[in-house]
Amino acid sequence: MEKRVTGIYFAVLLLGIIYAVFAAASAQNTVEDKSAHEGVVLWADEMEFTAQDGRYYYTRILPPENLSEKVIVYNTIHMFSEVFVDGKRVYALTGEPDAAIKTTGFYWNVIPLTQEYAGKEIVFVITPVYRDAAPKGDFYYGTYREAEHKILTERLFRLALACIIALAGIVMLLYGIFVVKKGQDAKTVIQFSIFAALLGVWSITETQILDWIFPGSMVIVFVSHLSLMTMLIPFMLFLRHMYHNSGSKLWSLCCYVNCAVIVVRVFLQMLGLYDLRETLWLTHLCIVLFLTVIIILTVQEIAVNKFIGQVKINSICAMVIVASVILELAIYRFGKISTPLGSMGFLFYIVVMGIINVRRSRRLMEQARENEIYRKLAFTDELTGLANRTAFREDLDKRMAPDKTTGAEKILPTVVFMFDLNDLKKCNDTYGHDYGDQYIQMAAEVLKKIFIGEGKCYRIGGDEFCAWAPYTSLDEINEKLRILQRGIQECNEKGFVVNVSISAGYAIYEEGVDGGGLYSTMKRADAMMYEKKQEYKRRIGK
């Protein structure tokens, strides 16, 4: 389920992004301003208000003072706007009549005033693009710089909150990719981080600070809707792993329904039938479904697994989210006011889950490191640092494993070497085991150098070593034996209590001869090594 949902999710998200860029590039709002732009200050006051035929009228007599450096600033969301001074239109914000996108987006209207307007009547006519939209009626009067300062200051807390959420998402995403790296834990962290990043982006667009910087930008409108639509799916995919009932079909239901809603909303916008703003209620229904599922599964979780430990933490966090989102939705639907309550609830959850996931990931990584240490100890010879007999058998079995793509049991061309230290017993009996250990370590260093880069050497017994390497040619085998002799000669030139000597044998894997695979090859190499050892004994007179 998770792979299918993730595939659908990213496909739909990509489609939405492509269309958003295209639509935003083609959408144009018309702003008609017949006043000269000069300096401005801030002012907000009650206006005489009337509503008629779906239009909203705000009227006021301008102060009889010097207005040459004054402006009136007000915010409209999905609305057309006209401004009349003494019956003459001085400003208009309208859309293209036949445009596929109906809305004018989020717009900060700045009306510069002139001295000739002093004492005259100013009328603001605001026409919502959508029937369920209504203007806020907030007007700022004064100099431009102070108005800007007032607007940005009022929204600073929400911007900081949104940026913290987005930054937390980005940090967790990098943590999941580069620290946790793989496994279900990495997937869970990445899902949660994508949700947090999308929530942060949506919250930033809701502050309306970007609208001040980029007035009427359709990109902001589409980014806001797309981030709101798509943030639920990664959150649901993450949340299901926090519950014991992760196999419940309700998780899948939420994800598939939300994917379907995203597709429907984007296609209705692309066809020019309904703007994303007009189908926002579908996403709100998805959120209600999402909250309902969380409540149901949380109650089940508590009933089955008791209100303790991780269940307690998940349940408290889930209820905080449910309460904050329901409250924000209610305020938005009935009061037409956007609040940061939902974001604050999710930020609480992000902080708690972020701490829990980081701690859990650290424990798992520490456990993995410990397991790796134990594995290394189990497969490493303590005296020489070479791999041991257990590692040799495992590596040899891998060398003989069937091809993963074809399934054919074909052993790659391989040469197996066997080595035995001469006179080790004499060294132990005469000079003690400490010198015997030094002998073994010197021989291991010589053998290790021979197989660096290709093949591998192992200590499989007290004075026995084994190695394998890809077979290329007899010349390559002979070269390895020459390196062995040079290494032995260098050891003897440095001086040791006994003469360093290593008997060596090898065998090349032959399919028709080695019925037992590379283990048969190993036996043939051992037989050659035994002959070399007997020759050495005869040569020194033993």
C-alpha cells in the first residue's frame, strides 16, 4: 500500500506543480492606478459599510490635511477592487474576463493619496470572486514605510512559527537521508520531514507577507493550495508506523481519498471549471476524515495497548492536533479568519516526534554499530587481524552462490591458495609462544599484502592460512608467489629467532574436476601445499 500511495502522491504532486507554474505564468491581473506613488504612513479607522448585490462598499471622508505623503493600504483575498474619490475612479484591481483562473489571488492594495483628495469622499467597492468570500474591512492609513512596518510586524510571529516548522522539516529530511540512510526508520523520518516542510511552506503563504513582496502572484496561491492538499498523505504514512494497528485499512482509505481529491481539484482547475479556491471544501472534508480516523484509531490503540508508554505520547499528541485543527477550521469556516492554531498544534507534535525519532534512530544506530563490532569479532582472527575460518566459509559460499538475475549456479573463475608456516612448532618449543605469535603476525603481514585489491586472505588454523583470488592467468599466480618469496626474504633480512619460511600451494577451479565446488579446489590446493612442505623438510634434513 505504502509504495502505491507514495507513487500516486508524487505523480499528482508533480502534475500540480507543473500546472501551477504554467497557470501562474499565464495569469494576469490588471491594476489601474491613476495616482502618483509617493511616500506613505499607517492609519486604520472604521469605515461606513454597506453591502448590496454581492458587493461591499466602504465609505469615508478623507481628512482635510496634507495627504501628499499618505496612502491607504488594505488586503483583499480573491476579490476585485475599485476605489473612487469624489466619484472619480482612481484605482482598480480586476482580472482577465476570459481567464481560466478567476481569482486575483492575495493582494495588498496600496492607494497613494494626493493633496487634491483632502476633505473629499473616498469609496472602496470590493467584489468577491467567490460567493463565500468576504472582505475583512481592515484599512491602513499613513506613510508607506510605517504601513509596511505595521503589516510585517503584525505577522512576524506567524512567519517565525512557519519558518521554524519548514526548517525542522528540512533538517529532519537531511537527517533521514544522510544519517539514518536506509530501512523503515529512514523512510518514517523522511515521510515526517516532507509533511513538516509542506506544512511550513503552507504556513508561510498564510502569513501574507509574501503577498506584500509579490502582490497578486498566482504562484503563491497555487503553492498554498498544493502544499495544503499534499501534506496529509506523508503525515498519514508516517503516523501509521507510530501505532500498533498500522495494518488497518483506515490508513489506506485516508491516503487514497486524499489522492483522489488532489486529482479532482487539479483537473477541475486545469479545465477551467472550478478554481482551487472553489474546491477547497473537498480538502477540508479530507482533513475532517483524517481527524476522524485519528480519533478512531487512537481510541482503539488505547483500548488494546493501554494508556502507557509510546501509546500515551502518541495519543496526547494526536488529540492536541485534532483539537487545534478543528478549532482552526471552525474559526476559518465561520469567521473567515486564518489563525496559526493548527500550525502550533502540529509544531508541538513535530517537536515531540522529532525528539523521539532522533533518540530512537540513535539507539538503533548504536545497536547496529555494536552488532557490526560483534560481527567483526566473530569473523576476525584476533592475533593477525585477518578474517578467520568462519569468514572464509561464508565468502566461499557467496562466491559459489547462484546468479541473482539468471539463477544459474556458475562459479566464477577462481584460484585458491593454501599456506603453512614452517618450523612454527620449533619456534614455540625453543623460544616460547610469544615468539611464535610474532612469527604468525609477520607471516600474516606478508600474505595480506599479496591479496590487497583482489581476493582475500584468511587465517584458518594455528599455522594455516588460506586465500582466494579471481583467476586471470598462470602468470598472475606466479607473480603472487614471487611477492610471497620477496616478503619472506625481507623478514629474514631483518632477522628473527628462526628462519621464516612458508609452504604454498594453489589450485584453479575446474568445473569438471571440482564436484564439491571451491571446497574441492581447496583440497587440491592443500595437497600441493603439503607436497611443498614435505620438500622443505627433506631439504633441511628432517
